[in-house]
Amino acid sequence: MARQFSTVGVVGLGTMGAGIAEVLARTGLTVIAVDVNEEGLARGLGHLEHSTSRAVARGKLDEAGKAVLLGRITTTTELADLAECDLVVEAVPERMELKAAVFAALDGICGPDTVFASNTSSLSITEIGVHTGRPGKVVGMHFFNPTQVLKLVEVIRSVVTEPEVVTDVVALVEQLGKAPVVIGDRAGFIANALLFGYLNHAVRMYESRYATREDLDAAMRYGCGYPMGPLALLDLIGLDTAYEILDTMYHQSRNRLHAPAPLLKQMITAGLLGRKSGRGFYTYDAPDSPTVV
Ligand code: 3HC
């Protein structure tokens, strides 16, 4: 019988953290969401408001249901408020020192049975685990963007993650209505390891003026049935996030496929991060609607 989680902490209320908080609350769990400051919390609450309003507009939720869902989420800037959680999902930026500091602090706050899950997309779960006194209770829980829609959650076990922890987290993922896959601890796990070589290749084609952005995207949408073309998808993921994932995978595997295309770095330096900054490969009026420049 899998363990039933009831109160879940979410650390980091960016796009992914807010999406994870929403998915957990949608299933009836109590969520305590933490961000570093009031500004971070306000931004996260903005994501939640936007996404739940969209669900109401689409007829998937009524106003009362939205209020109940949001009522299950409390926000705080104090990690200490997560003391009673039986699971904490971390979704802070992809920097090992940041994740290590969060889990090291939580280790002294939460009870010994609390499971620590990281939404990291490419950092080592094993390495995160050694910054705690409970590496056996540390696991990866990698959601996909948009979290509210995409069903996959990769559950990553390190060499020391307890088998029961994996079983319990897999059961939770199923309870959330999502599809779990279990995998060992290697940069990129399954989906990103396969996806990002393709995305990087598309940037190189665009960079060398081999094809226009529209034709690159149209080819994969209309020729292969992908819901989005590679450049539009990079804008959704965020060019900075994509760069970090590629760079981590490249350093681990030395596979040239993952050596970040130079154009990515140039665009990031120029502040073209994709939807979140209003411009990436395309220009956006609003986060959800691409317009061609
Ligand atoms: N938040 C909440 N709901 C959203 C949403 C969002 N940001 N974006 C779309 N939706 C919902 C809509 O409300 C709609 O729901 P409904 O059909 O039940 O009413 C449904 O998703 C479809 O949306 P749209 O009709 O507006 O648009 P599309 O049919 O074009 O779908 C999409 C949009 C879901 C984003 C689709 O294009 C898609 O799946 N794209 C690929 C995304 C992808 O590959 N993501 C993985 C990125 S890699 C990753 O996340 C890993 C990380 O480590 C980087």
C-alpha cells in the first residue's frame, strides 16, 4: 500500500513551481508554496491566477472550484513553514548550490520521513541527496511545461533512493492523473536527453540560414505531427533554461549534439529569453500568443 501524501511543500514559485502547486491542489492536496520574497510570491500567484482563469474560461473549472483550488495553496517566504509537510517538491533555478542550500536547510526543518523531490531537469539527484542527512528519501520528480497539461512526470531514483520512496512517488504521480516513468540518474533523464539534441540542431539550422524559423517550425508540425515547432518550443521552455540543460548534458556526455549552438548564448545575452521576456525566436504580445515581427 503506497504512502498517502497530504501536505506538500513547493519551493520556488516560478512557471514550473506554480504549475506543480496547481496540479497538486487540483487533486485535493494541501500545498504550502515558498518563494524567496514577496515579489516572487506575487509573480507565482499571478501564474496561478492566469492558469486557473484560463481553466474557467475553457469550462474546465467553475468560479467556486477555482476558489477551492486556490484556497488549498498557502504562500510564505519561510522554509520553516514546511515543517509539517510529508513531501517537499523543489523547483528553484537550475543551480546546484541553490538546490543544495534549500535541501540542507529543509533537512533541519522537516521530520525524518519527509520525502524530498527535486524538479531538476538535468542536475544529479545523487548529488542533491548528499547535501541532506536522508539521501534515501531524495528523488527526482521532473514535470513538463505546461505542467497543467502535459502528463509525463519522470521519477528519478539515485543509487541510494529507497525503493518505497520511488513506489510512493509513482503512486502520487498517478493520483495526479499523470503518467510516471522511472529512470536512473543521468543528465537529461529520458525526455530532455532525446529532445534537446533535436532542438539544438534546429537552432544550428536557423543560425546558418539554412531555413527560416517559420519553415523549420512548419516542417516539424505539419510533417511530423509535433504540437509545436522546435523554435516555438524553445521560446516556451525559455532560452536560458534550454542553454543550461544543454550545457549540463554536454559536460556530462561530451556529445557534440548537446554543445549549445552559439546563437543561443547570444540571444540570452541580448535578453531574448523567449515568451517570458516577450521575445525569443518570435515576438509575443502576451505570454500565450506568438506574433511574427
Ligand atoms: N497553462 C495551463 N493550461 C494550458 C497552458 C498553460 N500554459 N497552455 C495550454 N493549456 C491548455 C489549454 O487550456 C487547453 O486546454 P483544453 O483543450 O482542455 O481546453 C490545452 O492546453 C490546449 O491548449 P491550446 O488549445 O491553447 O493550444 P494547443 O492545442 O496548441 O496546445 C500546448 C498548447 C499544450 C502548449 C501544446 O502546443 C504542446 O503540448 N506543446 C509542446 C510542449 C512541450 O513539448 N513541452 C515540453 C517542454 S520540455 C520541458 O518542459 C522539460 C523541461 O525540463 C524544460
